[in-house]
Amino acid sequence: MEKNIIKKTDSNNPLSVGATIEGKVVARDRSSLFLDLGISGTGIIYGREFYAVKDIIKSLNIGDKIVAKIIEVENDEGYRELSLRDATKEIGWQKLQNLKETGEVINVRISGVNKGGLLTNINGIQAFLPVSQLSPDHYPRVADADKQKILKELQKFIGKTFEVKILDLLASENKLILSEKAKTEEKIKEILKDFSKGDTIEGEITGIADFGVFIKFPLEVEEQIEGLIHISELDWQLVESPSEVVKVGEIVKAKVIDISNNQVFLSLKALKTNPWEEIEKQYKKGDIIKGKVIKFSAFGAFVEITPKIRGLCHISEFASKEELEKSLKENETYDFQILLIEPKEHRMSLKLIAK
């Protein structure tokens, strides 16, 4: 028999009134709940104490362990009279611990949001569902990862019901963290058995964020998973915005470059010819070349040398940003000198040749 835990309030008498004791549910009827207290005998919750917490008692099953407070050491029938009114929180945390250990999926209703995620409660205990633990279908994909835009997207979920698992809990800190994506982990693991690093997949672009794009695959089956193509893996040329390269709903082929912790990372550029491989044969430091100004940024002007090669004319080459924009115009072609060329880093620095 497992050792029962008694929290003492009287060092001389651990079964004093007011002490809390752990027991196992062994029987119940319409107005009583019986607990096996091990070497401390049998406990009973009945009468007013039973009806005060009847909703909690309804959720208990035979074999469940709960903590109760002793209100009478021994009544006329030889039972320890117990109360759950002051131990309901402990029971709630015990139930949650059981749910975490079994990995059971539970339904929660979203009651609020903050910039970090969604708020809810389980049996009166506050819980938090972080943005990072949302499923791909609910993940807020907003430009520039703007916190206010993320908050606005999350507010759409208030009142909605989510299926989640308990990710982490710590009763002493009143900490209860949930995960929505955890419920699909086994399914993802099963699907990923058919894929390896280096494979080429075909999928549909489902979302665009400032850091990259999301792609669902494989297309030919109902059960799909979602991978990420980082902005740096979209093309060999410098990409300022993923929407320059792909659109939501577009079907593309991508290469699997990594599979880690049930996450799939893919690349579009890995299936494209690397234009920088031959660049050193065509150009060298000091060369004078023609280039078209594509766009301005805080760093200077991006200059297209070939359709896939862009260099940067840094703002430090000018007295000010105003001087840069006065000297260069978008979509106009100018003569530049190559100051630095680093094919492995896909980098070329340029200087405007004054006329």
C-alpha cells in the first residue's frame, strides 16, 4: 500500500482537527463520499460538506487521490469526518497533474488575451496558452511581428473553444501552461517518418510573415503538416519581404534542409542555381559596372547587377540620406565601382561613380 501523506498541524497528534490528509476515493452514494486513509482508517464527506462541493465530487472517480481537511477526528460511526471546502484548490491541481501525466486532450474556452498569448481557466484555475504553443492554423501571421497586430489577431479567439494539452504546471507558483500544438505531435511524428533531410516536397503556401513563409505538405493526403521557409531560404538574392517571392495559395517545390523537434525547415533557393557561384569569374574588386537602383533602405540603396545579384551602395558613401536620394533614383541605371565582393556571404558593396 502506498504511503499516505498527512500534513500536521499538531506535532503530537497528526489527526487533529484542521489537519489535511490525503486519501483515495473508494466508494460513494447520493450523499456521501468515502476515502481510504490507509493506516489512518476511513474518511467520510457527507451532509453539508458533501453538498457544498457536490460539483467537484461529481468529477471524482473511484481510485482518485484527493486532499481533505479533518473536521472531526472520529464520529459515532468511527469515521474521520472530512471537508473539501478548504481543499478544492489542491484537488484541482491534482486533477491537472493527472491530465498532464496522461497527456489527455481537454477543451478550454478562451476568456482573454495579452501580447504573449491567450488566457483561459480550468476548474477555476487560471491558465495561459502562449502564442508559441498555438497550432499552425491559429498562429498569428502578421507583418513585422508587430505586437499590436498580434494582439488584434489574438482577440479574435475570445469566446472560442480550443483543444489543448497541459504543457507545464506548478501549483506553488499558480502556474498552468497549455499547448494547442502538442495534441498533434504524435500525428506529425507519424507523417515525418516518410521524410528525410534532402527530400524535395511539393506544398501550398499557407501564410506569410516577416521572417518567412509557411507551407503545408504533402498535397496528396488529407493529413498534412506545416513547415517553415525562412526568409533567407527563399532566394539567392536579398529578399526584403517574402511576398516578393511567393503568394498565399501558391503551389511550390521546396527542399527539406532540417527536421528538428517535430518542426520541418525547408528551402526554395536550394532548388535554384546559385548565381553567386560564378560571380568571381565575372567581377572583381575595383571593377566599374552598371547597375539599376531597385529600392532604398535605412542602409542605403540596393542595386541590381544581374537579375539575381544585388549589391549595396551604403549610405555612408553619401553625406546624408537626402544626398543619397538626390544622387540616385529608383529604376535608374548608374555606373558603380565594386568596393567589396564576398560570394560566400552573397555580398557586394558598391560606390557611385560621379559623372
